[in-house]
Amino acid sequence: MKVWKRLSGISASLVLALSLAACGSGGGNSASPSSDSASGSGGAAGGEKVKLRIMWWGSQQRHQATLNALDFYTKQNPNVTFEPEYSGMEGYLDKLSTQAAANNAPDIFQIDPSWVADWASRGQLADLSEGVDLSNVDEKLVNGGKVDGKQVAIPLGSAAYGMIYDKAAMEKLGLQPPKNGWTWDDFFKLAKESKSKLAEGQYFTKDYAGDYFAFSAFHYAEGKGLLVTEDGKFNIDRDTFLKWTKQFEELRNLGVVPPADVNASDKEMDPTGDLMVKGKILIRLSFSNNFVSWDSLKPGAYDLVTMPRSKEAGGWLKPSLFFGVSAHSAHQEEAKKFLDWFTNSPDAVKILGTTRGNPVNNKVAAEVASSFSAADKVGMEMYNATAVDGQQWTAGASGWTNWVDKDWALIRDELSFKKTTPEQAYEELKSMAQEYEN
């Protein structure tokens, strides 16, 4: 499960790297990497022939950047080739879990930060404590990939949680776009203001009444902390939950969030299924590192803004993704060499841009800042704005995955379809939580 706590500070070198990147000029992810990279030529060019299976999920933008990185690595290390497998997020975990259960997981596979502890406990992750240089990576990111003192996953980026909005559509409707530092009161006020301006079949935002992550941001902003304590106790403040869900109940009755069937049809970042890309909604939740992908779907149409705040910041910072190496891989050493290159090579950072978040190697990020695209910099700017006083992701109590992924999905749909009341939804979540409490 994912939980967050107040950010007490952020690495000065990380802020410096991001600031330099935000000020860099021109360029893009297609910039030609240098051939005299200071780090990580990887495996020996004349070594044994090795084919590494590698698996990840993401958008087309991430797929292409990763494929370009793999091709570049093979050119530098002809003995190493790759068998890539990539897809969207839907179905990814089920497919990977099935392979892992048969001890046939890819040599290298992408995992969410919230999966690290569970996968390590099941003996699926190799020990990466040696072989990958993490000396220039922020300690908080490094620690997110440690279990019982062992480095079992390598951070691939860092990201901030906020919102993305269709600035072109808002301007056309005469709505004032949001600004960094806005509040939840501003959010709900703007939603209601949009009522008289929205076209038929157009809505302000998704129905987030029963969305775990959206409510987490609101709960934090209200100063109520984690939804589950770090020692595994249900911690949702009832008044805060009712305030949130009743606000969305009002928006639902006003018709400024989609009806349940439309809301349920949303497929994030799908060119034909995403409600914002289709012009059905104006604003939605987003991580900073996803902006490049959004922008590729409708160039120049979107912008990012920090998560609304209240007593505290609502947005948070987190490791975006990790790579793990299968404990059953026959090529662990070559996999480590590749991950060392992926983390520390200026060539890799130039090719990958921010497709998995802000680069984790602070030193290299500063060195290659000018190669980042304008879209990369938009994500970095929102990250920096959140970093001022945002929350910080931490690995919390284990064993709550189904509560987050399945129980909340049930509540979401029941609220959206008007099958339950906010009061009943709260009691149902509280009752479900008893199964998971330590």
C-alpha cells in the first residue's frame, strides 16, 4: 500500500538539479547522446552473448524512450540484447505475477513502489546491494527500494502528485485556470462556476468521491494525516470523509462530474478512452512525470498545477517507479550492469528524459538539463512547486493492498451510481478495514 507523511526536507542537490533543468533551453528526448559517457558502458563488448528479458508498463512515449535506450545500450555492448515486453498498466501486475509464480519472471521488470516489500517477502527480488552505484541518488529514493537492509529495487525517477488541466478548453470557456498554491475551496468553487459554461456532454472533472488517492490528498490537506497509520490502523476522519463525498454529491447533482457510466469508461492516457483527451473533462489527477505523455496526445493543450491545499499541502512526492531483478534470473550480473548504466549514464538520462519521473541521479540531471524538452520542464516545474512543503511518500503498513485497490473501487462505484450514501460508504470502508488491521 502507499501512504504519505509530511515532507521535512529535500536534498539540496536534487533541488539544484531540477532547477537547472527547468532553466535549460530547447532540446528534447531525441537529442543525440554523447558517445563518451562518463559512466556505465555496461557489460564487456566481447563477453558472453546474453539476452535480457525486460518488462515494463507505461504510455507510448515511455515505450519508445525505453526502446531507444535499449538499442543504444546494445550498440555499446554488442554481447547484450534485449527481449522487451511492454503494455499499459491494465493487466500488467496479473501477467507479471503469473510469470513469477512459475519462476519465469523477466530478468528485469518494472514495479510500483508499493509492491517492493511484498515481492521481496515472496523471494522474487534479487539482492542489488552491490553492482549498481546509487551514490548520487537521493537517500529517500534509495531507501524506498530497501527491505531488511538489502537493496532489492532500483529507483527510476521521482514524481510529484498534482493535477493536469486542459488550458485550451478552459480559455475557450472563459474559466480562469488554476495556479500553484490554490486551495480545495478554489477547486470546488471553480467546478461550480463551470456549470453555466460547460457544453452539453462536457464536465469539469471526474467523480472522485470514492477515489482513494484523491481523497488521500484532501485528508492530508485537512491535516488529518494517513488514511492508514504506519502501524496498520484505520485512520479516516469521518467528518473529513463526509465533507469530501458530500461536495462531490453536490457536483454530481449539478451535472459537473460525469454520470456513473461515463465516469467508469475513463481509460487514463488512452487516446480514444481518456475523458480529458476526448474533451469530456477539463481537469484530472496526474503525476508530474506523466506530462510528457499527456502532451504527446494533444501537444500544447495541457498544463500542470499543484494539488489543492488547505491547512497543509495536498500534493506529495514519491519514487515514481522501480526496476527489480528476478531472483531466478540466470543473468543477474548483466542485469545489474544495465541498471547501473540506466541510473548513472548521461546517455541514458538524455534518452529517457522524464518518462519515469525526474532523473534520480542528481549530478547527471544537472549536467544534461539543457537536453530536456519543454514538456519535461513543465513536469519539473510542478515537482519543484510541490517540493516546497509537500508530503513525502513512505512505505506504510503492509497487507492493505486489497483495501486500496478493490474495496475503494467498490465504494467509488457505489457512490457514483448513487447506490450508497456518504455515511454508509464511510461505515462500509471502516468495516472492510477490520480485515486488514494488525
